[in-house]
Amino acid sequence: MSALPDDEVQKLLESYREVDKSNGKKTVVGSVYDDEYMKIRRRQEYMTRTTFIEKGDKPVRQAPFYMMLRDSDVYEDGILDWYSETDCIKIPVEEFNMDTVSFTYGDQCQTCNPARYEEFLTGKFRPNIFTFKEIVEVINERGWIPFVGTSDWSKPWYIEAQVWSDDEFINKYRNL
């Protein structure tokens, strides 16, 4: 959504809200975030991208594709239950140019939002932006985040990947 112009984003958010009203299902994006959501998200993405560049990496896009780095299918069933009309595409890590992928130990928007630091268990692993090499070190030291099926955002429950490129392999998966 971040790559869309403001008017298109607002139409999209409104369409999610309409879907919520008509089918009674909770759609996290439409029902939780207000009209200020995109301002906050874009600010967080800018901060993440800037930090990633400072580490010497080379993002191409202004707004990332969001993915998860995971080690089991537990996430697929658990997280997809939060959203209606979802699917999962598995892309091997080897297909990515790691100079264009940043990671957060938890959701990027919650992890990086300075207005909410006090709500989270901050410390060595949050609210950092990691390169691939760094996130592997965190996983080796701390292990994979176990999926516990909670909406307690103060505790990370997945490792998020922010893909900052339009590599051809993304297009290969885009229309599946």
C-alpha cells in the first residue's frame, strides 16, 4: 500500500472497511488502522530504509514488500488466520539479493515506532533493523521466535523481512 498515492490508499482502506461491514470478518488492515495509519507506516518505512542504507546496504524501492523469515509452517496457518482472502508463497532465501532485504525481530511498524517504544520489550533485539548476516546471528543466539497465536504486539512473534527491490524473481511470484 505504501507505494500507492494517498488517494488510492484511502480508497483501499475504505474498501476494506466496507468488506468488514458486509461479511462480518475482521480484516486487520481495514478495521484497526485509522486514516493516519499510512503517515505512520511511511515514516516507519523511511526510518527503516535510512537505517538500512547507513549499514551499507542498497535498497532500490522507496516502499518494501513485506515478508516473513520463518523455519516452520506453523506461521502459515496461524498468521493467515488473521486475514481474509490470503495465501502464502514460499520463496527460498537464496533467490534474494540480501543487499536489498532488511529484517526486524518482530513487526517493523511496531518495532520501529518511537512513539510506542515504552509499550514494547525493548532491548538488544528490538527496535533494531538487521541485515541478513545480523538476523542470522540473532537467530543463532536467541533462536526462532515461537508462534504463540497471540495479538500481544509487545512480544515479537515473527521475523519480518522488508524486501527493497523489484528483482525479476519477485515478478515471477507476483502473478501466482
